[in-house]
Amino acid sequence: MFAQALLGLLAVVELVRADTGPGFPFQVAQSLNVSFGSNNVSPAGELIPRPETADPPSISTPIFTSAGRAVLFMVDSDVPRNGTRVQLLHWLASNVTLSPTDNRTLSVPGTPEAAYRQPSPPVGDTSHAYTFILFPQPEGFSIPSQFQDVLESRVFFNISGFVQAAGLGDALAGNYIRVQNLTGSATTTFPPPRATNATTSGAVPSATGPAQFPGEAVGGFGGGRAFWVGVGAAVVAGVAAVAL
Ligand SMILES: *[C@@H]1O[C@H](CO)[C@@H](O)[C@H](O)[C@H]1NC(C)=O
Ligand SMILES: *[C@@H]1O[C@H](CO)[C@@H](O)[C@H](O)[C@H]1NC(C)=O
Ligand SMILES: *[C@@H]1O[C@H](CO)[C@@H](O)[C@H](O)[C@H]1NC(C)=O
Ligand SMILES: *[C@@H]1O[C@H](CO)[C@@H](O)[C@H](O)[C@H]1NC(C)=O
Ligand SMILES: *[C@@H]1O[C@H](CO)[C@@H](O)[C@H](O)[C@H]1NC(C)=O
Ligand SMILES: *[C@@H]1O[C@H](CO)[C@@H](O)[C@H](O)[C@H]1NC(C)=O
Ligand SMILES: *[C@@H]1O[C@H](CO)[C@@H](O)[C@H](O)[C@H]1NC(C)=O
């Protein structure tokens, strides 16, 4: 009986699954093809062992822009700060083109605005979602001045604000991975995964101070994090209790 309930939940989750992380502010119709070494990310949201993410992935795209250049982002949207989850910029590259030898693989400049940074979710946190998303690059693109500092600090990024300020338009394609680190002892407590529309939006506990980690991504309840998408918090609590 419980298995049936689980299957029902999975069906719901499947319906709302997108190629950007849970709660990510942009949805995409096309899936970026992201590969870490020989590991091709599939399905979207695949949990990837952190060691495999040491080097930037190779990425190919089903569609590109006739403008010829694109802007690529990698964003962790699950960074615990101030008792909530905020965004951390892992990679920002403009002047992304298609490889001259193949018309699908992205050629990412070696010295982008924000160099690739490996996922480092704090120990003991839920898995973090890292979204890769590609936008057409407008003529005369430059980093909006109010976003210069975040290229260094990385945390408290706001991709919605960036896209708006830089006039990037509609996303071309996206994908995401999850990374989790359960191999040490947690030294802080964490807010719950980012609430989505279907969950209660005020569900962030107030007890958490600024995290003591420089780090990035997180996930939660193992693979159970997906249950936060499209189901009620009470139902999720029930599932988590049984899964633990
Ligand atoms: C994605 O990229 C991998 C590695 O380059 C390739 O083997 C695979 O065929 C690609 N898949 C799609 C759907 O393009
Ligand atoms: C986070 O909390 C710190 C300490 O209370 C505060 O100084 C800072 O402005 C907060 N940052 C954001 C983005 O809310
Ligand atoms: C992108 O390319 C333009 C034109 O080639 C160049 O002026 C600009 O400096 C490049 N941007 C970066 C971040 O390298
Ligand atoms: C990309 O390459 C494939 C295989 O060579 C070819 O069939 C296709 O027309 C090319 N597409 C573009 C947009 O050049
Ligand atoms: C991010 O930027 C958007 C658009 O400017 C703004 O509406 C939103 O409040 C910002 N989010 C945060 C967390 O600052
Ligand atoms: C987990 O985090 C700890 C502390 O930052 C780090 O030493 C360890 O290498 C991480 N484990 C993995 C598998 O990345
Ligand atoms: C969440 O709600 C906002 C505002 O109602 C809406 O614009 C957005 O499309 C919703 N997102 C999802 C994933 O349903």
C-alpha cells in the first residue's frame, strides 16, 4: 500500500520534472547535454559523485543562437545562508560558441568572467542542485556593473536579476546535477530544501545562522529531495520518515 502511494508520488514528480533545479527561476524546453568525463548526465538531476566534478563538463546543445554567441551559467541554488537557501555562481562564461569541428559541442573560453568552481556542498547537508543554463548573448554584452563583485564573491548571486540587467532574453537550454557530501560530520544545521510552489513557502526555520562553509551545493533526504517538487510538505514529511 505504501509502495502504491510512492508510485503515485513518483508519477506526480515525473510530470513536473524540468531540466533546471527545483525552484530554479527559469524553466527550459530544451535539455543541455552535460558530460563529466564519460558520465553523461541523465536523467536531469542525476546525483554525481563529487570527485567526478573536479573538471568542467563538456556540454553540447540541441539548439544554438543565430547571434553566434551565448552566455553559460552554472548556479547552485541551494546554498545555506542566513537561514535560507541562496544562489552561488559556479561558472559564468560569455562568448560561448559552437565548436568548429562539430556543430553541437559548446566551446567555452578558457578565461571566462567566473572560472568553473567544483561543487562543494557542506558535509551533512541535503544534495545541492547545480543548474547549467545557456542564454543567447546580445550584441555588446557586458557584465552589469552591480554584478561585478559577485564574480569574485560568488555567493548571493541572483540569476533573475542578472538576466534582466543584461537583457539576455529567453534561455536556450538547461540541465542540472545534484551533489551531496555525507562523508564527514556536519558542523552546522541546515534549512530545509528550497520550498517550491507546491510546498509551504514560509517553511524556513529561523535557527540557522550563516553557514561556516565557503561552500556550495547541498541536497537532502538522499534521493528523496525530488519529493519536494509538486507534493505537499506534510506528505513529504511522511515519505521522509518512512525512507529514513
Ligand atoms: C551527449 O554527449 C555525449 C558525450 O559527448 C554523447 O555520447 C551523446 O550521444 C550525447 N547525447 C545527445 C542526446 O546528444
Ligand atoms: C545575511 O546575514 C548577515 C548577518 O545577519 C547580514 O549582514 C547580511 O546582510 C545578510 N545577507 C543577506 C543577503 O541577506
Ligand atoms: C568576448 O568577445 C569580444 C569580441 O571578440 C571581446 O571584445 C570580449 O573581450 C570578449 N569577452 C571576454 C569576457 O573575453
Ligand atoms: C550539424 O551536423 C550534422 C551532421 O554532420 C548535419 O546533419 C547538420 O545539418 C548540421 N547542422 C547544422 C546546423 O549545421
Ligand atoms: C533577484 O532579482 C529579481 C529581479 O531583479 C528580484 O525581483 C528578486 O527580488 C531578487 N531576488 C533576491 C533574492 O534578491
Ligand atoms: C566532503 O567534505 C569534506 C570537508 O570539506 C572533504 O574533505 C571531503 O573531500 C568531501 N568528500 C567528498 C567525497 O568530496
Ligand atoms: C511558481 O509561481 C509563480 C508565481 O505564481 C509562477 O510565475 C511560476 O511559474 C511558478 N513556478 C512553477 C514551477 O510552477
